[in-house]
Amino acid sequence: MKNKMKRFAALALAGLMAFALCACAPASEDEPAETPEATPEATPEATPEEAAEPVSGTFEGTAQGFHGPVTVEVTLDAGVIADVVVTEHGESEGVADYSISEMPKRIVEAQSWNVDNCTGATYSANAVKQAARAAIEASGATGLDAEVHKEQPADETLDVDVVVVGAGMAGLTAAIEAHDAGANVLVLEKLDRIGGSAITSGGIVYGTNTLMNQDIDNDPEDMVEYYIQRGNDNIDVDLVRFWAEHSGENVNWLIEEMGVEFATLGTSGTSPAMRAHTTANGGAGIILPVFEQFEARGIALRRGTPVTDLIFDGERVTGVVAVCDGATITVNAPVVIVTCGGFDASEDAKELYAPDAYGVACMSSCGNTGDYIAWGEKVGASMIFKGGVMGMHSTNPSYTLTGGINLLSFIPTLGVTDEGVRFQNESNDYPIFFTAMVESGRDMFYWIFDTASGMGELCEQAVATGYGYKADTLEELAEAAGMPVDTFMATVDRYNELGAAGVDEDFGRAGITPLAEEGPYYAIEVVKATVAGFGGFEINTESQVLDTEGNPIPGLYAAGECASGQFFDKEYPCSGSMLCISTTFGRIAGRNAAAEAAAE
């Protein structure tokens, strides 16, 4: 493990250097090469004609965002950009909010549409920029297209009581608790947007003995037994038990103190227990109310400021080093809380710590690059990795989990490998689904639909965009998708036989409907994806990071995905686990960090 960590530390350092050089380069590095001066003979003579009247008025432009058109109105006053307003968009709540509000400000300040995009929601940011460009070009105004970058600020040194690395679920809750305990807190977020992977999640928090289920599910030990079973007896039972016993109070805290509204209570994973508390609007329904409380407290937050290193004197952690727009920011703090997400956006990290996910599309936060792994090596932390990821399946991994054609892979119909072989119960929960995909040894899968499925419109969209095939017969469909025709037809015959019999003797799926006898038919591509990577710092019930001897490292706490290795084996037990774990141990980290800082 040490060799692996050293290798990744070098890779991480190289990646950070590349990030600093390309993402935060000063404007001068991006200036075009000088052009030769015009000779006197080539310079046209001045004319007595008056210059064109500067443009005034309000003009509209539209560009394609992540979820659809983004419309912008640009107001010009005598050729000056006076205002930019996004008037219509369908971008994701929470994820795109900062880009939608910040990009117009950047354009007005720069007096150009050609400004730097916000990170973390670049599709949305670029849509605002391109819509503004269209509006300005429609106005006929000129000189408002210069490439403008942020100016590089001066290096600075800050002193706080507690610095939190990451503004996701664990980071926000840790910061709130540390602040409420009297600490001066600074949160550093790598991206421009907040929320990490939590804000793009399904908005589920798993817990027992809550305000919503205390009358029907109130035994934490039952919850512990479920995680032991799903974790193949390869989990930290004491830590999971502590979490289960405190899960209810943390769900209640979200409801009563943070203003989170859970619309439904249901099941999750393979357990029949009613422990899944779900919002009506996904992860935004959790992160946005928590962030509102964060802002109401006036807690300091710096966006677009990735931490590059921990400050360690050999005995304790005493701060962090970060970069922002090319400047170095040194933050001196007696206590650091690391809550910076996972590693599944890094192919190098996946190759080392979750090889089954190497080369697999990442659908989590683009900030999940495993930066903390090198920090753990530096301070002598005990790091736990078991090869686990939060496995997912998708048709277009560049889009949202169940948006558009991605909904198709969640519809239980006949699913086959690219060899035309059925390989699992198509109704399986997504982590089990992912495991079956890995165990099949294949990288491409097809979901087979007929017109009776009611999915014809989405299937047509998938085919039109290159994510599927359509044919009048099943034999022709197999040929189009490159599957062995005889093998595929034998699979279809068996599937229809099981459906007619009403019992799935092969994989135990209920409710198989035989494929229609007449086409057309569709084969929709399904691929493996991840939405989290499990593993990182070993912590105790106080959220303290432990060294390789099992002792707390002074000044260092961790919570969330970067400290998730003790809770799971290789497979995610159920939706809502990570958000509750992040809340529980984020809050504990915040309270204890404030107390330790006060004692220093």
C-alpha cells in the first residue's frame, strides 16, 4: 500500500502542477503573438467620415447549456455593456446557480463576453458566455470580444482557527458546527460551485429512529446488521454502529435546524426497512438549505481555491497551502478538516485503488481527484482502500444520472452483453447492477426495447444521437449492434420463455414481459460508470485522522468520501448512506476541531 501511495503522491503532485500552470495562468501567458506593424504604404488614409454611433439598447442571445437553451439579455449604453441578465434557462438547480449568477458579473466587469468560465458547471457557464456573445454580435457593437482573464492577485497568508477543505455535505456541516462552537472558520473549495457530489445526488439520507420513521424503524442494531451483511463482514462494525446510533439525530438536525424538507420515506438497497429520506428535488433539496444556513452565519468561503498541501511540522498539522488565480495562499490554522470528496475522477487513482473502475466513466464531481491521498502519505496517516466504488450504469455518462436517454438503463427490460448473453436481474439496485457488469468481463451492454415498452420516443432519441440501434427484426438488430445473431436469438427465446412462465429461473426477476413478436426493436447502449470512490483516511468516532499506529494525528480531522473506507466493502449498500455519514462525521469534526483549536 505504501508503494501505491507514494506513486500516487507523485502523480497527484504532477497533476496539481499542471492544474496550476494551465488553469490559473496569468493573462499574459495567453496573449497572441505580436503581429508585424503595418508599413506606411499599407496604412489607409484617414477619411473625413464620422465614426459610427455607439450602440445602445437591449439585445437577446441564446446558446445551448447542459439541459437546454440558455437565453441572455445584454444591455448596451453607448457601446458599453451596462447589464447582462439570464432570462431563461433549464440548468440544474444548485449545480449551475453560481455560473448563472457569476458569469454576467464577469462579462460586465471585463466589458467583454470572452471571459474565464466558472469551474464545476462549465457547460452552464459557457452557455451564458456564448449567449452574451450572440446578443452582442446581434447588436452590431464591436470591441467587446477581447479575451480577458482574471488578474493574478498577490500571495497572501491568513490565520484562522479552523480551515475546512471542501464545501460538500461534510464540509458545510463541519463548518457550521465549528462556527457555532465559537471558531473562526475558513472553507476552501476547489471548484467555483459548492456541494461536491452531494448536490448532483438523488437527495436521499439514510437513517433510523428519525422524526419520520421512529414508529416503524427505530433499532440501530438492525441497521448495523444490514451493513455487515452487505459489507461481507469487511467493515468497521464499531464505527458503523456509532453512525447508526446517531443517524436519527442527524437526519432530525437537517430537518429541524437546516430546514431540509424530505418529501418521502421509503426503502433503499436490498433492505425492506423504511430508512430512505428523500427530497423532492434531489441533492439540491439538501445542499441549498444547508448552504443557506452556512451563508446566514457569515462563514468565510473561498471558491476556486484548490488546496495543494497540508502544513505539517512533524507532530501536528498546522494549516494548508492553496492556490487561487495563480497566487499562493497560506492558511495557518491549529486544526484542519479534510472533506474534499473522493478519487473516482482520477484515472491514476482508480488504477491504484479501485482497478475494477479503471477506464470507467466518472459521473461524480469533477473535483474528486483524490488530492488527499498524497496528503495522507505526508503526515503518516493510516489509509484504507478496498477497491470499492459507488458503481453506476448509464447510456450517456456526460449527462445527468437519469436525465433524457439515461433513464432507459433504469427500465427493466432484456439486458445483454455485447456478446448477446443475459447476465443479471435487470431490476437490480445500481451498485449490484455495476458489480454484475464488472463480473461479466464486458465493457458494453445493450438494453433491448420493443415499441410496446412505451419507451419509443427516448429510444429514437438514443438512436439519433448515436447511443443505440434500431431494426425491424431481432436478427437485424443483433447484426446492427455487432452481437452474434444465434447467441442473441437464443437469449431472446429463453427470456420470452421465462416471461411466459411467470418465473425467472435464471436470475429471479419478477414481472418479465416477453418481447413483442413484431418490430421495430431497439438496442440501447449501457456502460459502466461511477459516482464515488470509497477509501481514504482512517478515522475514529471523533472524526480524528489516525496514524499507522492507531493514534490521532493532532490538528487533523476528516469526514465524507475521503474517509469512507471503513463503512463499506467494495459495493455500496444503499442510496443515502454517504450523505448521512458525511453529515454525522462532518458535524462531529466541526465540534471537535473548534474545541481543539480553542485549547491551542
